[in-house]
Amino acid sequence: MFITPEGKEIFVVDGHTHFWDGSPANQRNIHGKQFIDCFYGYHTFLSPKEEYWPKEKFEKYSADDLYSDLFINGPDDVAIIQSTYLKDFYKNGFNTIERNAEVAKRYPERFIVNGSFDPRDGEKAIEYIHYMKETYDIQGVKMYTAEWNGASKGWRLNDPDAYRCFELCEKLGIKNIHVHKGPTIIPLAKDSFDVHDVDHAATDFQNLNWIIEHCGLPRLDDFCWVAVQETNVYGGLAVALPFIHNRPRYFGEVIAELLYWLGPDKLLFGSDYGIWTPRWLVEKLWAYQIPEDIAAERGVQLTDEIKEKILGLNAARLYDIDVEAKKAALAKSPLRIAAE
């Protein structure tokens, strides 16, 4: 729970967290090292210096670190933990549903676990979606369209095999489709994270919510023009939000554009843990005001009411979280490090 300087309690749903293993022991090849090194570059470039982690911790942090940083030392009430496999780069996968489910099992009141699949796997992808729903009762998935799979270096949301998978997601009630459409990570191709395929998929699957992580950056303009016409497209603020620290005016441009085109009900907070920890992000967002000239040009404001929606209420709506009931349940479940 985040408590504002005025004493108001703000319900926080962290829509974009991970529990990864990018350690040298798990790296399959040079690309595994490149990937985690690039993540660490984002971490050190955009974090306040007092928030820097040692490289060894960043590569593979513990379940206790995750829980403490999000909930004990951090402001989160609920965290959505996303899955990203990258098995061409990591022996046991980078951030699999099985690994994520283990930590969520220790703290079921705190975590929502999302799955992932690769439509290029054909019939195996269909079988795996069934497995994830039956085993973990997932409400959402994380798509990584630039992920390598053998000779293939990426795929599109409107590929025929992808549509087969999304049809199954719709049938099974897996309604929240998080899609990485943001900055590239070496060695992945930037063009494979292009946002234009979102337009097709969102139009053709109206009963699915398309949460576009990182708001398409550096393709913000393209994303906004897609999202304004698709009622089921949302913007995840992970990666955009850390610019609030060392480029606050740039962040003002980004958030003002998003509010102008999408409005306040379609933006979701995400820390992108463990690239960044949530406390400083939430504190800086709550204290932030869009520069007057930027706000005036677009006719928008970042009010406390809007911040409260972004920090938790919008995600709670997509994931059917009864906020008052969840607050009451969490109040009866004290924060603690659970035994292995």
C-alpha cells in the first residue's frame, strides 16, 4: 500500500514484474549475456544512483528479494508477474511460468501469474495454452514478438498461427494479452517490436484486452494513433515511467501524449521489476506534475485522481480485482517472508 504525503492510501497493482534467471550458469550462449547486460544498462542509466544493484544480484535475485522489494520495502499491493521464456538464450528459460508460479505459491494473495506462448510452435502452442489454463488458471499472457525461435527472428500478432492461439485464449477466458512493443534488447530486432500489427489483432479480437507494454516506445506516435481508435488497447507505462527521474520533461511529453490520445482509464503502472524497483517510481509519479506548457498545449492534467487510476484501479478493472475486498483480505494477511 502506498500512503501519500497527505495520508491517503493508494491501492497499487504493479502490472509488469518478472522473476528471472539471467545468471551466467543459465546463459546458453553469448546472446544470453548480451540480453541481461542490456537490461542492466537500462537499470543503471535510468535509476537513481542509490537504487543501483550489484550486477550479480541483478542477474539472479531471490524470491525473498522479489517479495521484499515489491511489498515490504515497496508500495505494491498486487503484482502481475509476466513470463518471458527466451529458451534460445537461456538453458532453463529466462522467466518461465513454472518459476513464477513457485514464488506465487508462497504468496498467493499478492501475485497474479501470467503465461506466455510462441505461436510458431504450432500445435504445441495450442496444447501449452490448454496446459497453462488447466494448471495455473491464467487470466493473461505476455507476448514477445521479437523472440528468436530457431531460424525465425520474430513474428507478428496477425500471423495465422497467432490468430489460432488468440481464438483459443478468447474461448478459455484468457482475456489480457500483454505485448512487448517497446525498446529493443540486444540481440533482438527493433523492427520485430513494431506496433502496427496491434491494429489488426485488436480489431479482430474485440473480447481481448491488448495491454501494449512500454507504449510502443520509441514508436509512441504510431501507438497512440492505433490506440485511440481501438477501444480494447491499453498502454503499460513500464520503461516510459523511469524517465521521470533523469528526463522529467521528456516523461511529461510522453504522459501528456498518452492522456491526450488514450485518456486516464487506459494506462497501467508497471515497474518492470527487476530492472527497476517500484517505490521510487511510485513516489516520483505521485509528486509529478506535467510542465505547464506541455499540459496547456494538449489540454491535459495529471491529477491525483488520474494517478490513482494509473497506479492500480485500471489494472484492477481488467483483472476483476474487487479493490475493497482485496484491501480487507490483505489487512488480515501480514507481510512476511514465507519459508521455502
